[in-house]
Amino acid sequence: TYNLFWWNLFDKRGGSGRSAGKLIAQTSGPEQYDIMAFQECDDRSRVINDAKLEGLPGEYEALDGGRAVAIAYLKSRWTLQAQGSEDVGEDDQHQHYGKRTAQWVRLQHADGKVVFFMNHHGPLPVGWGGGCTGSAAAYNIMRVIAEHAHRDDSIVLVGDFNAPADSSRIMELDTRLNRVFSGTEMGGVDHIFTNCAADAQGTNLGKGRGEFGSDHDALSVTFKF
């Protein structure tokens, strides 16, 4: 999961020499990334193309979730079964940019296993509670999962939640899913959850590989389902 800080890294700095693409390509490794989630992503094709120009192997399908979020998956390993997006929160009037969505996909692996993967960019202000920002957003996320995930799916929820671990929305999610890895930037607002935490190993990948990068670290977790 990677918040790309689009207005600054891409609009203002022109991508800083494919900084985000270099990070993705150079950390992919021979195993290759299965599924990637982006927030503050105005052009998903550019991100993937930049990474491919920097050596990212494999063919990825990048899906637009609306509200500047996107999911990309490795086509040689996964087949898309279903997808959708739904608004699950809204910024408070103190820092209002709009509504906040949860994008999801159901992907079937070549071995038959199905993963329900959700990408979320949470409401502002950071850590805010009440209204459509706090635990209400967490309830809505869980409702969308309940409505669209199947009984035997492995569930993975990732994103920039704009909420640290002690916020009401993360504390509520902690009661329902296993939080297996969190970032440290912005007070630790980037998180990865799952319903199956066995053998999950997380890595902080950094902000980019150019002169400038994001203001968030990209996070990676390897699961064994």
C-alpha cells in the first residue's frame, strides 16, 4: 500500500525521475508483487508504466476505484471475480475535501484460493472521531466486506486510514480484524489488516527512490494463506 502524495510528487515535481516507479520496481524482487494499492493516485497507468520502465516484471491490471484510489494485480497469477467501490466516510468540516471510499476486489489465485482485497483512504482530519470520520467509517468498511466477501475468502484491508492506532476507527477495526503491520509517518496512519494473520511479515519500503518521494512510506506484507 502506497500513498503517492500526487499533488506534490507528480504535479509539482513531475514524478521526481520516476521516484515511485523506481521504488516499486526495485523492491518487487523475483517473487513479484501480487496486489498493490495506491492512494492519492490520479493516474494509475502512469504509476505502473513508470515502474515497468524501471524494470518491474510481469503484467498488471490497474483498476480505478474513484476518489484517487486504485488497485493493481498480477494478471499471470490472479483472475478478477468481482470488484466495486463504495463511500464509507466523509471528511469533517474542519478539513473537508470530500467523501472517502473503500475500493474492493475479489481475486482468484491460479491455485484456486480467493482473496478479498480492500483499499481505503480515510477521512480527515487525522485521527478525528465523530460524524462520518471515526468508528462510523470502520463500521461502514466492515459492512462492505460483509456484503461482498464470501465465507472462505482471505480478507486483506490496506490503506492510508488518516488515523493512528489509538484512534476510534482503528481501535474499532482492531476488534474485528488482525492489524499485522502499520507505518510510522504522520503518527502511523497507514495500516494493513487481515482475517488470517498467520505468517504475515511486514516491511517498510520507504517513500521513493528519487530526489523527492511521497510523504508516506510504502508498506508491504507477505502472507501465507
